[in-house]
Amino acid sequence: MKCFVTGAAGFIGANLVHELVRNGHEVRALVRRGGNLRGLEGGSCELVQGDLLDLRSLESGLKGCDWCFHVAASYHLWLRDYAPMYATNVQGTRNVIETAAAAGCSKIVYTSTVGCIGLPKETDGVVQPTDEATPVSAAQMSNHYKLSKWQAEVVARELAARGMPVIIVNPSAPVGPRDVKPTPTGQVIVDFLNRQMPAYLDTGLNWVHVRDVAAGHILAAERGRIGERYILGNAGGNWSMKQMFDVLAEITGLPAPRFCAPYKLALAAAHASEWVARVTGRPPKAPLAGVRMAKYKMYFNPAKAIRELGLPQTPPEQALRDAVEWFRKNGYAKGG
């Protein structure tokens, strides 16, 4: 198949491009002018410079393509002005899906986030992972990034209901190679490697290998049902931050942080950090949005994607091992 990938230079996007090429597909990758293309090194694809709000670049890039993977998004937990993020995530999603449908794409896979899935609840002290059927609404979107992605997912569902061949995937917390930026989860690993992680919060995520997420996108195009959404996660990957750091300690031989910071202390620090950010214009080290999300253990059940798509289930330990190896090999860890 000839595939169009937006956000191709990003973490998931770059791994998707490599996975598509490995599977024999032809790839046309949408990238920003002057963007960091390090994650695409070693992959054979046609680069198209453009923007989600530039319809001409989308029309040109999608011409003749069979599948479209809309991975690109503006991901910020703090901005002085959030309007550009909403434009990119919401209007950009409409632009890509409508242009892909007009170009004759037989499958359009939209990359959402588990942030748009209903929050897990605790029963007798045990967190119950949620799935695609868990009730959720815009009222649960606790920050601008989540709300913009929620609005974008609503657009994707509306266009699917109008007959466009849209399938939605909701990745959890991917880790692994080619995390160039790095992502917030990748930065946690980098900080650990550089001994800059003195404490942790009592929170948790569903950890999944980024290659499984990339494979899940392709499987969604091959086997996914139009209008449905699929959590791309790992059934054994619901780990607390303490569990994750303990595994990193086993992998690296470095000590895991021992101090669990109280939530109220972290919240106070985030308020102070954002006050400084408003004065300096520099993003805060600990945005309020991130700390507030950490109040919940983001545990999810990917059974639907495993059952319907055949989503691979690489052990999370291997995902962390591959991430550590890539960060060390590419100079993110001081001292190698």
C-alpha cells in the first residue's frame, strides 16, 4: 500500500514509518520545514514538507495514497496561548481526514490518546483498568491538551459516521527507540539515567513498546472496524512509577529514587513553577496539568485491540531496555 503519515518525525510517527517500510509498504511522510528528522534516519520514505493547516500540502501529499495515518499533534501541557494547539489538533484533524477521504484513501487511522478514555477508579484499594466502553465526556478533560484531543476525536467520530473510513487508535504510554524530543515519558527515563530523579509521585501508567503501537496502527488499517477505537497498550503494562523505576534500576544498575513526594507538595511546586514560567516565558519544569494528571493511575485494558487486531504484547521490561539502550547510544545519558 502507498501510505501517507502525518507527524512522521515524531516518536510514534517515526516508528510507524519504519514499521511500514519493514512490512513492504511505500511511505510518503509529512514533515515540517526545518523539523528534526533524526527518528527517520535509516528509513526509506518520500518526505513532503507541509502543515496540517495547509490544505495544498495535504492534497499534494495524499494524492494517490491508499492509507492515511494521522499521527501528528501539538502536545503541550503549558503554553501562554493555547489557540494554535486547538487549531492544529482539531481543525488539523478535520483537514487531514476530509482531504484523505476526498483523495480516495480506503482507510484513515487517527491517533488519539488514552487521555480520551474514561478514568480508572479504585475499588477496595485496587485500580480497575478501563477500556473503550468506559463512559467519558468533555467534562473529564482536565487540561487544554486533553480537551483539544477530545474535540479532535469527536471530529473523527463524526466524520466516520458520515461514511469516511476512519478508525481511531488510543495509545497509552509508549517507550522505546527513536524518542528524539524526548516525550514526557521518555524524559523521565533520561532524567533517571542522569541521576536527576530524586523523587517520584504515587501514580502509574500503562507502559507499551512503541513498536507495538506502530504495529497497532498498521493492524488497525488492516483489520480495524470503521468508527471504532482501540486502546494500543499492554495487558501486563499497568505499572506504578515505583514499579517502573525498580525495573529501570535492574536494567541499568542505577539506584531507584526512594522518596515518594506527597501530591500536595508536588502541586505547590507546580504552582510556583508556572508562576515563574509566566514571568520568564519558559515552559515550567513541572506543569500543573502534568501534576494533576498524576493524581490518577492511568491503567487501561487493551483486550479489544489484542482480540480484534492481534496487537503485539512485547513485555514492558523489553520496552524500557530498548529505550535505555537508544538513549545511551544517542548521547542523552551523561557519561554514556
